[in-house]
Amino acid sequence: MPRNQYPVSCIKYFVSIALVFAAVYLLHTTNNVLLAASPLETAQSDYNFQSSQFRNVKERFANAKAAYISFKTAASKDQAFSTSKEYLTQASTLYIAYYALVKEYGNSLDWSDKSDVHTKLATTMDDASTYFLQVKDAVTRAQTLEDLTKIAADIDKNLKDKFDPQTYYTLANYELASGKQLYRQFLELAQKLGESKQSFANSSTLLNWQTEIDDIKAKSTISINSAQDQLDHMPQTRVNTGEVEQIKKAVDGTKKELLRAKPLFLEAAKLF
Amino acid sequence: METEILTSNYQPPPPFKDRLAQKVAAIKSKLALAVSGLKSPKSLTIITLVIAAVVVMISFMALQNRSPKTSERAPQAEVQVPKVNSTPTVSTINQNVNQFISKLEDNQGFTQKLSKPIVDLDLSFQKE
């Protein structure tokens, strides 16, 4: 009986090649998963990271603030100054990450009918980020605790008067854009499903299905137009959470109408 | 007296050369035993070999499919794709319907998704 049927070197060769290929394949897959992160996901993870960093800084700042209020010594003031500096820098970084996240949410929506609005909103978010970059520079240059107190007051004023209303106005637009996106999706799906006429048992079933779809379309069109009208009459410089909620409520009305299509779509999709 | 007792039973060790030769022979015999086992492999070894070959093939195919530089295959793919796009498959339609419904049922507004950072900007250092 021949003993050298399977040479050792051959086995080793195959096993080594298999291991190398398996490793390359795993590396390739992992890289693809990592690279697949969308800009929105990246912005979200960056914001989450900056939030956790801010929480840590906030704790140190609170302790230093309490110590300075209690003792009022030069040493405690210096400690309060350095932690306040750190606190304002991290707060600015957090705001920059927040505005980047808001902007990315906008980029993830469909603005096919309002691309100019999208550009305008993205610019306001960029402006807000630029302001906080300038704040970071000012904080770096600050020499005393009084300087930092002034910077903090300036941030507070700008947020209240400018950036918060702008952000809320942006969010109100996002609410409407997401509602419109769903409305367009509904029209597209209704058309696709209605096209397969032969799938329906008979023509009367198709007609009844189509009249229901037409009714949903008519009512949701009224609802989405009403939301658009509300947004158009919104005072851009004085928008708050209440106004965003108003738009959301109007968009929810559209969604409620569109939700009536759920059983109709599922029924047609089964026949498709 | 004590020295005599200790040295009476003493035997000198074999020369270094002999000890080295013994060690080498022992290692050689162990290796020969292991190699002879591999030279006549068991069914487990054959199965491992087959699995390894399959893994190599799958890995190679996966890498080929994932590569974006499919310059020669691209025209073929382009010919096939429009056929699929023009008539959406049942799974695509079902997927689109399900995605649409799940978006409709998501009631979380943007004020919740993008809630403002909570930052206390009171740096007056006054007792609260």
C-alpha cells in the first residue's frame, strides 16, 4: 500500500491558503461594515460621544463652581476659571456636533420639491456651527473668570434670539418634508400596485380598491397642503417647540390618512 | 570519612557527545512517528482538507463579487439590471410596502429625535 498518497507539504499548503483567505475575507467584510456607516450615523455617534464628554466636564465644573461660591478664595476662583473654560469649550463642541446632526437629518430627507429650502436650512445650521467655532476661540483667549461669564451670557443671548428659533424652524420644515416624502411614497406605491390589474380577482375589485386609494389621496393632499400653509405663515424668527408640534400634528393628520392604505397595500402586495 | 561514603558509589556520566547523540535520536524518533501519522492521513484529515478547499473557493468568489472593479463584467450586468428594474419583483414591492408602513407608524417627532443639548450657561457664580 503506498504511504505517500497525501504529502504533508500539500496539506500544510491547503490549510495555510484557507486560513489566509478566511482572514482576508473577514477583514474585507469588517471593512465594508465600517465603511457602510452613513453620514447621519456618523453625525449621531459623534453627537453621542460629545454628549458623554460634556457630562464628564459638567460634573467637574459643578464641583469647582460650588467650591468657589463657598470659599471665594483666589485658588478656588482659579479652579473655577479653568473648569469654566473647559466647560464652555466642550459645550461649544457639543453644539457644533448637534448642528451637524440636525443638518445630516435634513440631508437624509427628500427635498425634491423644495431644494432651495433645504439649502437655506443647511446654511443656517452651518452659520450656527461657525458661531460656536468663534466662541471656542474666544474662550481660548479668555484671561479671567469675568471674561468667561461674558462669553456665556453672549452664547445664551444668541441661542435664545437667533439659533433656537432657527433650529425649531428647521425642525418644523423637517416634519413637513418627512410627511411629503411619505405622501410621495404612497403615490408611487399606489401606482405600482394598481398597475398589476390582472392580479385582482375581477375588474370591480380593482375599481373598489382604486376608489379607496383615490379617497386617501384626496384627503391626504388636503392635509399636507394645510401643513404647508401653516408653515408658510410661521414667523421664522419666533418659532418655538409649540409651533413645531403644530406642524407635527398637521403632518400626523396626513399620516393618519395614509395609514388607511395599509390594508389595501398589503392586500394588493399579496396578489402582486 | 563522609567524603569517602559519598564518592564510593559515584559513577562518572557518559561523555557529552554520547548524551547529545542520545537526545537527537530521541527527538528524531518522535518526529518520525508524527510524520508517519500525517503521511497516512485519517478520514478526519481528508475532511479538513476538503473543507479548507471549499473555504478557499467561497472566499475567492466572495472577494470577486464584492470587488467594485468589475470592468469586464460591467456590460453584462448592465444588460441584466434594467430587466429587473422595469418590473419590480414581489419581494421589492413587499419590502417597499413594509418600509412605508413602518415609517407611517413611527410617531417620534423631530423635537424628540433632535432634542436640544441641555447646557447651563449661568456662569454668574451666585448662590442659587
